[in-house]
Amino acid sequence: LHVVRGIAVIANKMDLDDPLTDKVGRFIIDALFSTITNANFDNASITHRIISGLALRDELRSYAHNLKIELPDIDELTWTASTEEEFLRKAATVGVLRESNEDLRSLKELIMYGLKGMAAYMEHAMRLGFKDGAVIVFMQQALSGITIGLSVEELISLVLETGKYGVQAMALLDKANTTSYGHPEITTVNIGVRKNPGILISGHDLKDLEDLLKQTEGTGVDVYTHSEMLPAHYYPAFKKYKHFAGNYGNAWWKQREEFTSFNGPIFFTTNCIV
């Protein structure tokens, strides 16, 4: 997040060409989404994102220098490292408590959590080919705002703007899902199991589910949802798949025991991993 804030500060100070704008937007969304609760326990992938982020930040900084754009003298723009050990040491100094003022800290983190949720919605919408440039620009502006230092009053205003764009992001994902798979409808879902081999899928990514159903159609393998993928049964587009067998298990936090008792392959998409 320290690296992401630096990228946002630079990008927010200049008009980028389209390829670079897209590159920055996608990095910010991916980076924020990868840090939400129960989404990523893989140190190597986080380290890879930090290294990629530092490279992108330095590319932007060089671009700004060539355009004679003045940048603030802050640690987010100058700190550099290359190893996981160095990253961990730095992380201890730039976490939530980096802001000593409780009011400023609370507002900044409220904005950050809103941006993380926004990133999750945007990630899923973009996988279905839907994008909202205004939301991405706002995310960049908000990250810059909580980095360069705003007053309590300015941060309160930014919190409200975060809420507004959060609703806009949710609307985009709703449009992406319903355009792609139809409007959800009340549906009876089988909670038993059949005699065929089965694959269990969890998470939130409907595109992944669609790909799985297409790939397993006609193979004699059934597909079951677990927990947070349950709502997929309500979308009309998935009802044509006769091997979309039902839902197995209960809440997401029962994964350990229920994944074991399923006794088959588990396909995990996006977040809420125990």
C-alpha cells in the first residue's frame, strides 16, 4: 500500500497517455484487491506486486521529470528495496499507525477500506469487459489525498465521495453480471450430492464459473458451489448447464472441514479464503 500510494501521487499530478493510464489503473485495482481480508496468503505474490509497483512508480517518476512536473518530497516516492526482508522491515513503519493523529488516521483508513471494496467490484466487472474510468480516476485521487496530507474537514468530504463512487462501482458490477448472465431470480438449489465425480467452486468470480461449466460440460463431472458462490444459481444463464448440480456445505468459514469432506478438487476464485 505504501508503493500504491506513491504511484497514485505521481499519476494524479499529470495527464497520462492511454496505455499508461490503463497500466496504472489496473495495477492500483489489483494491488488494493490483493490486500483485502482473506484474499491472499501468498508472500511471493505480494513481493512480486511490490517489485512491479516500484518499477511502475519509477517509470512514472521519470516521465514526470521529463515533463518538468514537480513532485512532493515524500518517502512514498523515494524509498526503494528489492528483497522480502527489506519489505517486511519497511512494512513495520508504514502501516495504519504511521498516522499518529487518531482523527486523521480513522478517516484515512475509512477511505482506504472503501477503496479496497471498490477495487474488488471493479476487478470483477473488468473481467466481464465492463469498466468505469471515472471510478478509477477517483481511486487514484483519493489515494493521493490520503498520502499528501489533508485536513479533517477535507478528509470527511473525501469519505463521502468514496461512498458515492463505491455505489457507482457496485452499479457497474451489477450491470456487468446481469448483462452477462441475466437478472437473478428466485431459485430452488439442490443441497444433496449426486453419484458423479464433482468439482467444488467457491469465491465470487462468475466468469471463472462460466469457464468451468463450459469446460466440464459433457464430461460426466458435476459442478457444485460452496458458500459465497451460491448466488450463481440464481442467474438464468447458468441454468442451462445440467451438470451444475447444486450447493455443497455451509458458510465460508467452514472451508477446512467441508473441503476435506467433499473429497474432490476445489476451484477457488478471488477472496474469502480461510
